[in-house]
Amino acid sequence: MKADYLEESLFCELEERLLQPDIRKSAKDIIHLLADEFIEFGSSGRVFDKQQIINSLQNEPIKPLTQRTITEFKTLVLTTGVVLVTYRIVRHYIWGAACSFAAKFHLEIEQ
């Protein structure tokens, strides 16, 4: 069963916070957004726990002209108090004069 509209909106908002550069760099914010038992399965097949994600985000380079957008956002209620959230992230890169006009636009879709 899909989460109701208000719950789905809340989950989407929380996921979008995780995409914001200032949030990604703040271990304090990430600690509150990820459960202690959090795990992530990367596209490479590697598995990451909460602390590994926090460490990785602390070392993530800031790309000022990059915007991330959530698409295909879906929820599935697994049981009371447990919701599976799935989505895709689209990253937009815009290059300009600061980059010698090597490229004007690049769109990458993470799978």
C-alpha cells in the first residue's frame, strides 16, 4: 500500500534535504536524518552503514553548479511504521565562463 499524500510529501522533503550541499556537509544534520541502523546499497554493489556515509559526505567535493532533482518518487508501506521509499536522482551540471565554456549543459541520471 502506498503512503498517504501527507506522509509521502514528508518523506520526499526529507530525501530532498539529503541532497542539499549544506546538509550533506553537516554531520550533525545527517545524524538526525539517518537511523542508526541505516544501510545503503551503492550502484557499485558496495554496502555502506551510517558512519561510512557520514564520513563519505564530509569528504565529498562541493560542485557549485550542480543541482540534484528527485524523480520517480514512490512509497510502499511495508508494515505499521515502516515505509520503503524509492526514487531516481537526476544531476544537472551547467558550465560557463568559469569553466572556459568547455560545455554548457550536462545531464547525468544515476541508476
